[in-house]
Amino acid sequence: MAESPGEIPQRTPPEPPPPIHRLAIRALVFSALGFSVMPVVGTILGFILAARAQRALEAAPGRYRGEDQIRWARLLGYLAMVLWVVGVFVVMVARYFMHHEPMV
């Protein structure tokens, strides 16, 4: 079908992006909770849910998205773990020095 010289071509609207997988969102939420409310459990759940979300995305390519949420969940999980380990170490060292006499 040929277009007339003054006719505007019809465009089809772009397809909406696929939805973000719910496991990716949950992984991000639990990893963020690993900083405060659920320090160890939230971080571990964040890692588990991120792995499950990654497998779900790989099993159905193009059906869901959520790679960025998975990446951020893992990053926040690693950061929370490092901060908690450093925090526990600092508390242990501080308690040690509070209860021992300095060497002169």
C-alpha cells in the first residue's frame, strides 16, 4: 500500500518493557534490610532471592527484567556483610582495650 504525498505515516506505539521479576524486587528489599532491621538474615535472604531471580530470568529470557535489581541486591548484600564484620571487629577490639591495662 503506497502512501500519498501528504499522508503522515502511522507509527505503532512501542511495546512496554517486560515487568520486573518479583524475586528481584524482594532480593533488593531484603538486602537493604540487611543494613538495619535484619542484619544477617536480611543479607542472606537477599543473596538467596537474587540467585533464584537470576535463574528465573535465565529460564524465561525476555519475559521479565530485573538484572539491575539483582546486581544492586548483591552489591548491598556484600556491603552489608563487610560493614557488619568490620563493626563486630571494632567492638571486639574496643572491649578488649577497655578491660585490659595498657602496657607501659
